Amino acid sequence: MKNYQKQLLKVLMDPIGFISRLMIVNKEGKLVRLSLNEEQIKIIEALVSGDDTLILKGRQIGSSTVVSAFLFWKAYVSTEPTTIAILSHKLASSKHLLKIHKCFYDNLAPFLKRPLSVSNTTELRFADSDAGVIAVSAGAEGGLRSFTCSYLHISEYAFAPNPEELKATALSALNNGQLIIETTANYFGDAMHEEISRHERGEAEWRYLFFPWYEHTEYRIPLPADEPVEWADDELALRAKHGLDEEQLYWRRLKKGKMGSNDKFRREYPTCIEDAYSLSGNVYLSQEAFEHISVVSIEPRGSTVLQGVEPDDKYAIGVDVSSGVGRDWSVIYVVSKKTGQPALVWRSNETAPVVLAQRIQDIATKYNRALVLVESNNFGNVVLNEMRHLGYANVWTENGKDWLTTTKSKTEMFENLKSDISNCRIQRLDNIVYAELRAITVSEKGLIELSNTGGAHSDNAVALALAYICIKKIQLRERQHLPNWIKSQKARTTKQKAGAGVSSHRRY
């Protein structure tokens, strides 16, 4: 008997051992044991750490089920009045996930069914420990604000009508506990994409989980024995890049054919986050426009040098100016005339406009007295006046006037940038501006609309677009030859091509 009790205690203390004995209702409506796949085991192992966790699911891997199972285990083994909350904008969605918890409890072995003190459509609570699970919504009166909890689960976060409110409600209720967000991708720049971007820039601490389709061992189909299979160039490229075997490639080919769309396959079975957000919709620049571009990571604050200063080169600078009070970002881009590539990025959301003017002058002087274009909207006028007061005269003007960003000029500068990207003149971008450019949309009226990606109003994208307007005014003294790496990338891209929502408005 003692040996049996030891074995039982071992199972209860092992989340994978406990969860793998729970019962669920499968897609056919049958009650079956929860047989954990590889991705679900990795999710459990991540959640055990106690870290706040983001899970981007590209297909039906059962992340909602396994997160629910983990939290049910937490409530079941707790000896304290631990509260676990399921949060969504609609109470019906939270109740649906609570039903999964109730299914776990209802189908426990009889000797494991500890008595409940509460069991209704919004709460499940154990009588002895007072630990339990509640279903709440951010939209309901009072919502979660009258509770505190130790664990909080948000499912399909990217599809919430007001995700920032949802997250704010969650953070206000968590008592130094664990926040778990899991969702499929909605659109590039959605709330989940912003959280991932913040994490990748080092601005938010998350345990981030993403599962490429090729890591799933079941996604293989044996090749036909009666005829050889010839692989297309894109299939061979995938094989080389990810180390795929032929059975994986054959599964991919048949699945893609059944879905009838390469875009749909990439979204449902992604190899990377770009695939998960690959559907174009009303985006201004499609993913295909960036396929030739190398994306490099930069520091979220301060300067990142992408290319050194060349004495025989000329440079253009584009500047987007903020108030410097911790909201929008002031951004400086330096672009080389010789290579056509960004040479330096500088970012700050805490630099006052007057101080920014000195920073611009220092950078411009270092880059061979670069030509500087500062948009004159709002705080830009302060910067321009201070630069002229400092004596820096190499400032962009047109017919004696500074650049003013209007609906018309915004279209001009982004159409110019779009042309440079689409025609492969730009070969390298940083990760922040790449995300902002991918999130730009076109309204039903055909107007370019900038998003609030990463907590910024496309500030990097605006500064970069201004830099490429500015560089059009620069002429090199004599014909310069492009570096070999630029020429080879352009030639390769040209050869390949021959073969072949609701957004936040900017402050102006």
C-alpha cells in the first residue's frame, strides 16, 4: 500500500505524467486519453519554469488544451487557495476553456476526485485547498478587477478586439504570477506580433515558443514506389536550408496541393514567424518584396553601425522627431550614396528635440557632412531651428522650404522607398524597420496607413523613407563602382525575378 502511495505521489508531482492520464473529448466527439505530442511536451516543460510565456501556434497542435491541462494540474496539486484565471474579451470564450478543465475533473479516477466547493459555468474550486479555476472576461462589469490570481491564460490573443485592454486587465489581476498567452497569427503587426517583436528587441521578458512544421515527426509521407519524384527548386532550397528529408518534402507537396494555395500552407504550417504572417491582405509591401533583403538585428536604443564611413562616399540622413518623453521614438537613418544601403541607425524616445539637433549634427559631421532631411512637422521645427542655430547648413530644402509630411508627400516618400525595395536597390534592413514596413497597410480609400507596431508609430519607417528622399539630391563626384556583395545580390535577385485593417494613424 505504501509503495502504491509513493507511485501515486510521484505521478501527481510530475506534470507530464499527470497530464498524460487526463481525458479529453477529441474532434470526433469521443472521450480519449490526452496523448501528448512533442510540441505539447515542450510547452509543459516551458510552463514549469514559471516564466511568462508566448506561444505562437501555426496549426492545431493542441496548445489551448495542453495549457489548460497544465493549469488544471497546478490547481489540483496546490495546497493553498491558488486562483487560476481564464481571460478573454467574451465570457463565452473563457467558459469554453473552463469546460475543458471540467472534463479533466469529471473523468478522473473516482479515488482522485476530491470534493468541490464550487462547480458552475464560470468557476471550479476544490473544497480542501480552495484552489480553483475561474472564467472571466475583460468586457464584463468588474471583469477580473475584483480578483487576484496566480496564473492567467489568454487564448487567441491576436484576435481580441482590444488586446491592449485585455493585457492591461491581466497584468492588474496577476499577483506576481504567470501570464500565458497563446494564439494563431492574425495579421502582420497584430498584438501577438508586437509582443514577439518587443521580446526579440529585448524590451519585454517572455519565454517565446514557436513550432516549425518540420519539427513535427508525423508530417511525413513515404514516396511512391512505382515512379521517381522530381523536386522543384523551392523544395530543394527548403531541403538544404532546414535539413528536410524526402518524406517531409513529399508530405509538404501533397498538403500544399490539397490546400490549393502556397500562402495558406505557409500560414497554417509555417517554417518561421514570417511564414505565419505571410498572407498579404491589404498590406502595402508584400513579403515577396523583401525576399532578397538581409534583415539584421539592431540595438533598440542608441546607435547601431551597419556600414563604416568611407572617405570618398557621400551620405544622406533622414530624421523622424518625437517629443522625447518616453512615447514615440526619434530615429536617425544614415544612408550611403555609393552602396545605397543604410549605414547607421540611431533610436531614442527620451531625447529632447534641442538635444537631438546636436546629436544629428555630430552624426552628420562624422559621415562626411551628410545632407540632412528632418520633417518639419511638430517638433521637427524645433530641431531644424536648433541645427541652423548651431551652424549646420547642409540641410535638405526644396524651393527654399523644409520637408512637410502631408497625405500627398507621405505617399511620395513611401512610393519612392517601395520602388527602391521592389527593384532590389535596398539589400539590407534592420529588424525594427522591417517589422514596421511589413505592418503598413492601404485603406479602402487607397491611403497609406502606418501602424503602431512595437509601440511606435512607424518612426523607423518614416525616418528611412525620408533618408531615401534625401539621397536623391546627392551626386557623387565621379562614377563609383558598387561593392561586389551589392552587385552579386542584385544580379541574383534579378535572375530569380526573371524566372519567375484597422491601423493607428500617425500624429500628422
